[in-house]
Amino acid sequence: MYKIQESGLLDLVLEAHGGIERWSRARTIRARLDMSGPAWTALGQEKIFANLDVAVDVHEQRTVFTGFTGPGLRGVYTPDRVAIEDRRDTVLQERHAPRESSPVRDGDARWDPLHALYFGGYGMWNYLTTPYLLTLPGVRTEELEPWQAGGEQWRRLRVTFPPRIATHSTEQTFYYDKSGVQRKLDYAPYVMGDRPAEHHTEAHRTVSGLLFPTHRYVLPVQDGRPGPTPIIIVDFSDITVDFAD
């Protein structure tokens, strides 16, 4: 039987990605985002996240997309509200309780821009604040037995999120290589009808002392096997980090 190492996997992961002290001083993470894939075409929102600027608040669940749905517009996400605003802060569209409004059970459902904004908003906040996200109050972690990946052994962390944190699914499994760098993530997104997926993370880059995967892709899982073709592809570039003084 595999014996959990006493040093703690989460401690190793935090150190590999920049250290808890540096993450705790980070305030805003900004990047250029290009998110595409056949899932967005099927949902009727094919280019809604093509080449946008995104900014996430590290210590608050808030994401802003500049250029969302058009020049001079922005999409603003918080867990309880999403809105499209112009440069004068005029609200053009908004939706409260966006998670409850997602058409999750209909396999042929088409999304509107506010549905996409909710998914993209919490998704980018999760992606850009991980692994610091895993240290927040109410988040529970447990190391599982390791997983074999192409001749490598990856350590696994089962994470259970509290209801107050908007994320893909309450329980997720994170995979890390021997140095503590994230390589994969398993979940079943509620807003996608609880369909299981593998989320792979690659092309890691250090920015201001923090480590970020800059290329991500999602494979659908059916009967326990991942599909051959990504349904969502996420690329980050021009990442910057603002720190507290």
C-alpha cells in the first residue's frame, strides 16, 4: 500500500509554484487569453474568448475580460453576478445567480454570452490562482495513491471545495510530477451537465516568481477513457502579476 509522504504534497506544490508567501502578496494577475475548441462551437459561442485581456483578483472571486463581445466592452464575473458593461460602467446586460441559470441538463442547449461569461469567469479565476486557491478556508485536500503516466509516477491530490467557491465541481483530482508541478486535473463540470473531463496543463512559465501553465486542453471522458481530441483549448500569454506594496 502506498504510504503518504509526511512532508505533505500541498507544501511541495506551493513551493514549486512560487511559495505561499509570494502568492499571498499577489493581488491581481493579468494575461492575454485565447480560448477555443469545438465545445464553444457547439454552445453557439465559438469566438467569444478569442484574444481577450483577462484580469483576476487573487483574494476575491472576481474576473474581468476586456473586449468581451466587442470593442470597448468588458465582461465582469463574480460568483453571484455576471455583467457586460461599457467603458462608462453602464450595464448593458447582467444576470444574478448565474450558476442556477445555466442550462446544464439539456445536451442540445445553446449558451448566451452571460452563460459563457460565468463559465469563463470562474474558470480563469480558478486556473490563474491555483495552487494558492487550494489554501483558502474551507478547501479540503487529501493525497491519494500515485498514478502512472507514460513511465512517470504522478502524485495526486483530491480536493473538495466549499459551496462559496465557484468551480467546475465540488470534488476534483489534481496530478503533480515529482517536482510538484501540476500536470493534469480531473473534474465533471456542473455547467456542462456533470460530464467528466481530463484537463491537461503544459508549457509552464515563471512570471514574477510564480509558476503558471500557459497551455491547457480538455479531453472528454467516456466509459473511463479520455477522447483523442481536445474540446476546449486555453492559451495564456503576456502574464503579469501585481503585488501588494
